[in-house]
Amino acid sequence: MPGYQIKVQTLAIDGAADLQIRSLLDNDQFADPTGVAEALGISSAQWPLFGQVWPSGLHLAAAMAVRPQVDGERILEIGCGLALASLVCHRRGSEVTASDIHPLAGAFLLENLRLNELAPMRYCHGDWSEDAIAVSGGAPRVQGRFDLIIGSDVLYERDDGGALAAFIERHALPGCEVWIVDPNRSNRAAFTRRLAALGFEAHETPLTGPGYRGRLMRFVRLAPG
């Protein structure tokens, strides 16, 4: 690919069939010839992060592989990166929308759908800021409300204004679950408090693996009545 290098790897997902995934070759890749990523606030150091396979993403995909399906449930993955969890949900037949701020995430998703012989899946530009600029690489902004919102390692930056919790609230149905896999980041406590203020009850399950320590954070809000 012009400007950056890629690789294709086979990923084993606990509880699901293997996935063929196109990803960036390494963390040294960067290409932003038109300045789209820069306009979105994505630095050169942050640019390649969307295109890597991260342990938290594998854990979220594994959790989605065994989670009971609910008829008619609408799922949104936030900060999807390579969208492993979305691909697992999609292959199971769930109605899922993947979203990310990175201008190339949608193109990588399209190719990974092809590699796994999967039907098209909805992808949206997912900038958590309410007044985000409209630079999205042509993808529509996230619209509507969802029954389940999922994400992995999305608490890596301080969020003093609570943009992520506010984004979740804008797109969560009155009765909603939020599943976040987090590698024990320090920002999770503030995020948990913000969701509690929105009526979500928190439940946590420790996660371990080779060189990995984290938790599945499950937030549940019951519909009124």
C-alpha cells in the first residue's frame, strides 16, 4: 500500500472461528498525505494504533463470541480499530455497527470482511466529541440508539470533560448494556462514576492471559417500567 505496509494474519478467537485480518505491519507505519488524520487530532504517534491487534480487542471478541444473542438487538462498537469484536458479532448474525475516528478504519474493515467472506457491515465515523468537525473519510456519523455498546481499551486518555460517557448516553437506549474490556487503565474509575450517574450499574470480571491483566467492565441500565 502507498505510504504504509500491511500484513495478513490468522487470529484465533476463543469460542469463535479463526479470523483472517489485514493489519498494519508494525507501529512505525504512518501516512496522512491530505492531512485528514491531523485535522481529526490524530498525531503521527497515534496514527498506527488503529491498525494493530491488541490483547484487549481479542478479549472483547472472545466475550462477544460466547455472549447469548438477543433477537433484534442493535450493537455499536466504539473505537473499533480493526473491529475484531464487530466481525465476530456480524458472523454470528447480530446487527452490529462498527465505529472509529481513524480515517482508514472503514477501509480496513471492508477488506477484512472480504478476507473472511462476510457480507457488508455498517461502519460509521465515531468521533466522541459532540461538536466534532465533519472530516470522516466519507463515512456517515454514528446515528441512533443501541441496545449494547462495546469497546476495548478506549480509556487510554484522560477525559476530563466526560466526552465518552456523553457519547454513550447519546447512543444508548433507556435499557442498555455497555461492555468495555480495559487493561487496568487508571481512567476507568472516573468513567465508571460517570456511567453510574447515568443510571448504569457496574459489574467487573478479571481477565488474564500471557502478559495481560485487565477486566471486562459490564454496565447495565434497565429500561424504566
